[in-house]
Amino acid sequence: MPTIIAPSILAADFANLQKDIQLINDSDAQWVHFDVMDGVFVPNISFGFPLLQAVKRNTSKFIDVHLMIVNPEKYINEFVAKGADGISVHYEGNLHIHSVLQQIKNSGAQAGLALNPHTPVSVVKEILHLVDTLLIMSVNPGFGGQKFIPETVSKVSEAKKLIQEANTSTLIQVDGGVNIENCIALKHAGADVLVAGSAVFKAANPKGYIADLLNA
Ligand code: DX5
Ligand code: ZN
């Protein structure tokens, strides 16, 4: 399966959002990554429902919502109603992650489980059958434009092994500091979905950069 590229609109120009969404529409990217931050789970606040609706109105790409919020179970159904095709919730801080993943699946969206850099991949073992996308953070969540944590590559290999052993169709997603330099190692390790924000939107030719990430 070719790698899925998911540009993160956190790095887009919000004063020209339609232009940046159109750029994604015209590109080889299959997903749009949508980062929701609440200022509690992470030390930053981003955006929520109104922006999601605006993105949805302007694209038919798969909208991949990454919730960096406390109590995500309160908002899952509304995110799906407003256009999320997939929702990722964090393992950390969620006492009932099994039930939250079930809730996402019951809502009709694809269920994603996100792991912070300090969280071992092994925690996913007992719930892997509920996880459509395993999101491995390659920076500490909260901000775009951070430096890629190189230990992520071995976490991806480990996740790949677990998924093969469990024989699930879980996709491995990597998020944070992804660029043309590290994408080859990530693909070799087994990454299926690459999120890229700054690298794409700061590129002189973002569409070309997306194609390069895909074809590297
Ligand atoms: C970080 C977010 C990422 C971010 C990636 O908390 O989850 O999705 O937008 O941005 P870059 O590619 O700039 O690291
Ligand atoms: Zn993200």
C-alpha cells in the first residue's frame, strides 16, 4: 500500500485557509490532519468545531482528527457529526481507553490511538483489535515545527511487529517533525501514514513536497 500523506493544517495560513485546503485537494495527499488542543492536555490551544466544518465544506479528503484534549469521550460524536472521518485519542490520561475506542467505532469513524514519546508501544497489545490507526508521536504533542525524536523509528518497527503478530489491519501513523530526510527510515520501519505540517507548508512548492514524501 502506498504511504498516506496527511498534511497538518495546524501549519496552514489561517487567513488563507481555503487556498491551503485547495492545495491539499490538488495534491497527492489522501488525508487532512486536524489537531485539536485544549490547553489542558497539552500547553497550547488550537481550534475546534467551526474550523472543522469549514475544512469539511472545502474538501472531500479523509479528515483525520487528532484530539489532544482531556475527556475526549464528551466530544467524539460531535466531531463525527461535524466531519471527522477518523478520530485519534491519546492513551495517556484516559482511564477507559477501551471504551473510548469502542465509542469512536460505534460513531462510524475510524478509531485511532495516539502514544506520546514516553509511552511504550506494548501498551497497545490488548486493545490492538480496536485500533484502526496507531499514531506514534515523534515530538511531544502541543506544537508544530518541533524537531523529530529519532527513537521513534524503532518504536515504529516494534509496532509493526506487534501488528503482524496480532494479524490486525492497523495502520501505523507518525506525527511530528516528519520531513523528507526522515521519511525513508520511517517507511522502511513500517509507517503507513505520515503527518507533516511545517515541512509541507514552509516548502517553496508544497504540492511537490507532498509528492516527494509519497515517492521517497
Ligand atoms: C503536534 C501535532 C502535529 C503537528 C505536526 O502536537 O500533533 O500534528 O501539527 O507538525 P509538524 O510537522 O510541523 O511537526
Ligand atoms: Zn497531530
